[in-house]
Amino acid sequence: MQGAGRSGRQAWPEQDETQAVFADHSVHSDMQAKVDAIVEQAPAGPAVVVAHSLGAVVAALAATADRLAVSHFVLVEPGPV
């Protein structure tokens, strides 16, 4: 998941598309809508989540609310909520 700025596939240009889901929350302005958006886009089972900046905050909120199944987290520069 990306932070503010580039979104979806553009945010992670080196990632193999066959091995990833590029969850995009950029069209939403409030935090709850962002969480809802990534939960809807996430795979059903536990996933390795790599997220940056605001995307890391959104992913962490979704996971702590037990709405996102995570096997491993990589959170890069999560910002304050």
C-alpha cells in the first residue's frame, strides 16, 4: 500500500504484478473510508503487507481492528494519525 502521492501499481514499479495486490485508498479522504477500501481489496487469507507512509497507518488500523488478515507486516515510515 502506498502513502500519499503515487497510487496502486505506480507506487511499486518493481513489484511483480503476478505476486501482488496493489490496494489503493487514494480516492477516499477520511481514514475509515480508506480502511474500508483496503479491506475490500485485500486477499481473503493472511497476507504479507508492505505499506509506506499513510498506507502503513491505514494497514495498521485495519489489522488492529481485526479487519485485515496479516501474516507479516513491513511498515515503512508510518506517519501519525
